[in-house]
Amino acid sequence: MRHSLNSRLTPPAAAIVQAALGRLEAVLTSHGLRLTSGRRAIADAILGRQGHFVIEELVEDLRARGLHASKATVYRALPLLTEAGIVQPAVVTGDEKSYERAVGQEHHDHLVCKGCGAVVEFEYDAIEILQREVAARHGFTLEGHMLQLLGRCPACRARSALAAENANRSQRREGEGSPP
Amino acid sequence: MRHSLNSRLTPPAAAIVQAALGRLEAVLTSHGLRLTSGRRAIADAILGRQGHFVIEELVEDLRARGLHASKATVYRALPLLTEAGIVQPAVVTGDEKSYERAVGQEHHDHLVCKGCGAVVEFEYDAIEILQREVAARHGFTLEGHMLQLLGRCPACRARSALAAENANRSQRREGEGSPP
DNA sequence: TCTGATAATGAAAATGGTTGTCATGGTCAC
DNA sequence: GTGACCATGACAACCATTTTCATTATCAGA
């Protein structure tokens, strides 16, 4: 099990970006579509992004780069970019759907804290292997997966333990004079 | 790895239903809320359901039973019922979010075909164990997870293989007169 | 039982992410 | 150059979900 925090902090190397754009072009061609400057800009913006982002942020990012790409265009490009392995959904549980760059970093899944919403990335080959096994047993070819673990982070656990303790103490104070 | 198809076809036993309602009452009490007839009806409808369903279907179901529960009430009850372990999200990838009864059946995850949308349930203890291990290593307590495998089912694979073959054949026919 | 406080509900309106429409502009093949 | 067709932005439409608000139900205590 390795953490993939480092890879998230480095933009992908030029060769990786090139390969990604090549895949995008292939996807577009296979759909009878073209690699336009708009789509190229969206791909660049995603490849230059660090961490998770929502669509709104991506559009702002494009605007900040002086590029135009309406929200509609971004939404239209998304499935194509996903197919090309440039972007992928990150966190889908909860109310905000976020995406992340899919190249230049190890594959990973997410551990989400129900208390504070903190997201930790993890990678665990053994789980991946078992997933392939499950798919194979059902005659499926595995093309992807979505795994999110929901729990409580150490900080939130400590916080609620403290709250419980305080509650106990004030209860004891209330019940003063009538000890067991 | 066991399939849980059988359990999906049987309504939960009375004792299990009772326990579920008890948990619901506990959840409600802890939130300072009450177990009303409306909430009870929604819980009953879910407990009587087989397989996956969308909210719309649940509301129709209630209406068919002669019970009233507006969509708003159902949506308001959903998080409480989830906390009580009566209902849980089933399939979240794709465009339709579906739910399923959470009691009276083995825990399971879903394998979804990208081609035809077919959903197969599977259960695999080893994956569950590894998930707990991952959470523990990060100091999290695991409270749930969402695992969906995306792939292509045997039927869809066969279909696209056939399509590819046909495409090849007509291409050969086009190129007639210039064999290798 | 009455009464006040608070929760529950339905209907309708609001919200907000996503998708569709349409007119315009760009690009490619011939 | 011209016709066919893809791409785009602006804006409308959609639709699941949430919120609002007025009304009703329920509980606790007097």
C-alpha cells in the first residue's frame, strides 16, 4: 500500500501529456470528431490541475488562462476526456461531484470522513486484483471501478470522544447528591 | 464468494423487520424526532420491496398501498432510514440513482455492465477485509463503503465481437480485387 | 383536558447541476 | 469556392432534490 500524495503534487511529464493528447485524438477520430482548440484547452487545464476539482472550478481556471470554454462545452467534452483517460470522477458520495486528472499519478481510491469531509487517497493492489477476479467469475471484462470507503478520521473520532466525555461530566454534575 | 440472489427474493422475517423498526426509533429519538405513521409507512414500503428501486417507484408504491407520503417526506426520511440501516444506495454510477432494502439480505456490491446497464450483485468477504485494513492503516473507523465495478457483460462482449466481425467482412468486400 | 411548544406534512416554489436547442461560425473534402 | 458537417456559446429546458410556508399532529406539563 503506497500513498500517492507525491504524484498529486507534480504535473505530469511532457511525454505523458503527449501520450494523453494522442489518446484524446484517437477517441475523437473514432467518434468522427476533431481535436479543436477548445477541447485542447480543456484537456490542458485538466492536465495542469492538482487534486480534486468541480466543474465550476475548471471553467474558472480556463477563464483565468484567458481561454474561453462555456460550461456546455466542458460538459460535452467530459465523456470524451474520460474515455481518453485524461480525467476521471473522484468523489461521488455526498453532495459535490468532483473530478481529478487521471494521468501522471498512480491509480488510487478514496477514503472519505463522514464527519469533516476530509479525503485521503490510498492505493492497494490486492483490492484491485480481487476486483478483477470477481469480474472474471461473472464473465465480465473489468473496465473500471468506483470504490469509496466512508468512515471517521482520527480527528473527528477524538472530537466526538471529547464531546461524549463532556456530556458525561455535566450529567454527573446534574445528578449531584444522588450517587449510586 | 456467494451470490445473494435468493435473499433478494424473500421478504425479511418478522423479527428482522422488528429489529429494523427498533433501530429506526432509536435513530429518531436520538435526533429528537418521532416515529410517525408516515415514516413507518415508508419504512414498511422499503422493507417489502424487492431489488433496486428509484424514489419515484417508492412513492408510487406507497400510493398503491393507499398510503400518503409526498415526495418531500420520502426525501426527508431517507437519511434517517439510511442511518437506521433500513435502506442503502444501490447503483450510483450512471444517470439513475437507485436504492435497495438494507436488511434481510447479505451485504453485497454491484457489477454494472457499461453496455446494457445490467447489474449483477456479488459478495466477496476478502475485499471487505482488505477495506477494513486500509481504513485502519489511516486511523479511520470504517462505517461503510461504496464499491461498483464497471465492465462489459458476456452478452455485450459477444455483441460487439460480432459487430466487429461484420465490419471486417464488409470491408473485405469493399476492397475486393485487391487481396493481400 | 387545555395549552403551548415543537415536530411533521403536503404542496408548491426554488435550486442547481446537467443537458438540449438553435443560430452562428469554423473546418474539411472535393 | 462550396456544400456538408462539426463546434461553440448563450440560453432555455430538465429534473432530482431541497426549501419554504402554512397547516396539522403530537407530546409535555399545568
